[in-house]
Amino acid sequence: MDFTISPELEALRARIADFVAREILPHESDPAAYDAHENIRADLLAELRAKARAAGLWCLQLKPENGGLGVGRMGMAVCYGEMNRSIFGPVVFNSAAPDDGNMMMLEAVGTQDQKARWLVPIQQGAVRSAFAMTEPHPGGGSDPSMMLTRAEKQPDGSYKIYGRKWFITGAEEAAHFTLIARTSDDPRTGLTAFLFHKDAPGWRIVRRIAIMGPEEHGGHCELEFDGLTIPPQDVLMGEGKGLKVTQVRLGPARLTHCMRWLGLAIRCVEIARAYAEVRHGFGVRLADRESVQLMLGRIAMDIEVGRLLVMKAAFELDRGGLARKEVSMAKVQAANTLHRAADTAIQINGARGYSKDTVLEWIYRYARQARLVDGADEVHEMVLNRFLDKEGPAFWRWPVAAGDAKGDATGGAA
């Protein structure tokens, strides 16, 4: 695997880094820049989004024909970390969850008509979106086979939806929703994916669930469906293809979470190193203490391990694979690295880190959810063990390029 990047991609990364430093980071220290849920204020976001679009830094994840920059998953791995040096970064570039994953899903599996009606408004920044899958107990969470929300097919071909969902990110401000519901009891073809608009009757937001950390725009909501009607043209991939839709959506979306988390982890290291350079105690700079050097060196290594795992998963996605094993590894590594990086940075900063004088306490509270969202650590570790059982020693096998079977181990002639 070649880890060099093109001059064009490096130029794009540098432009993003410069934009974040000049246009976004200064707002983090201004209390007036935040809304009531500790995210960027709506009018300020609109202003920064306009600047990002004018700078040609909009929707990196989509293909050019769909209004994006077409950098691919490996290009996204390079750029997303730069975006998320700021806690406000991803949403400014229209690369934040859940819109990010929803756009990639619609691009991959939507019909041309569905893309025109459901993808284009999200890509343009005219609406926000949500993905409604998780349910209250005893319904489906990480295990979609437990799904209880049901879609009943009507004589005219439409569907009526009944059930509940919860912890649906962005639901309070979303206009476009993707909903996963049960259409049969078949373990593989029993789920179907539907598209609906917020103004459709037959559903409601029960509550916005208060959480420990800062919230994405639109929060995390509990929804109730009591006869929502969805026409057949708003079924994604056809009836019974819901499990496939979730696989298409969740793999790349989990990986973009990892890309963003590693950007935040790097920001934590930057804040910690800057403070250690100037803070003295007992006649010694913190940066000169071996204990601090060990802490920072370990986190730097953990971040690099995460970057390598993310890039390997991105490589597999770019060449057409599902990358389930690779994404699970990256998810566990990146989520835990972010948590350790924030904790370490707060420890080095002392009381300053625990205060709101830096963004470290914001990142720390946000980081705890990383080990839960899109599958808890234990779920991904269980997935990896299943691959280990299935593949045995092949679990660690390198992919082999097609070539001359007569060549030697270095690729030369025997």
C-alpha cells in the first residue's frame, strides 16, 4: 500500500487547514458563537458555510456529478482530520454526521429521481437529514434482527409505518429522513429502507433526549410512528433490501467518524504541547518532564495507529470492498484514542484543562459517546472475533496483487 498522496490532494488538505485556522478556530473561544446546545450558532454557521462553498471546500465526500469534490475515501481520510481540528469544522464543510453518511448512502443506492429529490437538497445545504434505525428496548440497536418498527403494505403499493425510534441524531432540525422498518420476518430480507419528509403526517418527535455531552444540530430524539404513509417510489433499493442499505450506509459513515475523531485527538495533543512548553513547576518546564513526554509520545503513537487503520479501511472501500473487519478495527482504535487524548491533555493542562478556557472539556464530554455510537466497542470486537473464527490464520493475510506466478518473492524473475 502506497501512503504517498498526490500534490493535488496535499494542496486541498493545506487549503482546508488554512481555512480552519483563519475562519473557524477563532470562534471557539467566543461564548456568543455557541447555541443553547453547545454547537455553533445557526447564523454564524450559515456565514461560514457560504465562505467554505466560495473557497471550493464543499462536500468532499461526493462525486463531482453529485456536487462534490470526488476525493474518494482515502482522500477523505487525509482531509477530514484537518476539518476536525476545530469542533465546528465538519458541519461548516457539509461533512458532519449524520448528513455525511446519508449523502454517501443516497449517492450509492438512490435512483436518479431519489437523488434529485432527497440528496440534492442536503448536498446544497438547504436541509439537514437523519437516519432512523435505533429503537428503545426490546427493539433493534446494534442487532437489526430485533427491529420492531413495522411497515404494512397497502393495496395501492404504499406503506404505513408503526413503531418507535430513539437517539436519532439531528432529528429535531432534519427535513429528510431515512427510516428502517420491518416488512417481513425473514432474517435477511425482512427489513426495508424508506425515505420521508418531516412534513408528512403520521409521526412525531416525542422528546429531545438530553445527553452528557455537547449535541449535534437537532439533538438526539425519540420518534413515534402512527400511520406514516410512504409511497413506493420512496423505498430505497426495493422492499427487503433494508439490511443492505444499512451496510452501505454504516460502514463508510463509521469510518468518517474515525477520521474526524483523530482530527480532534490531534487538536488535544496540540493544546497539551503548547501549554507544556510554557508552564513551569518546581523550576522545570512541563515539556521537559519525562512523565509528560511519555504521555504525549504514547498518544502520538495511538493516533498514528488509528490513522493507519483508517487509511487501510479507506483503501479497501475505494477498491470496492465492504471493509467490515477494517472499519471495526479503526472504530475501536479511533474512539478510544480520542478519549485518551482528551483525558491526557486535560491532565497536562490541570485546572485549565478542566475549565472552559480551552475546548478540552467540550471534547472530553463529546469523546465518551465515540465508544458507543455506530456500535459499541464490544460489538466491533465481537465482529472481529467472528472474522477470526471464520478466517483463522488468513485473518492476517496480506492481499496479493495479480502478477506472474513464476516471479520470485520480490516480483523479479526466478
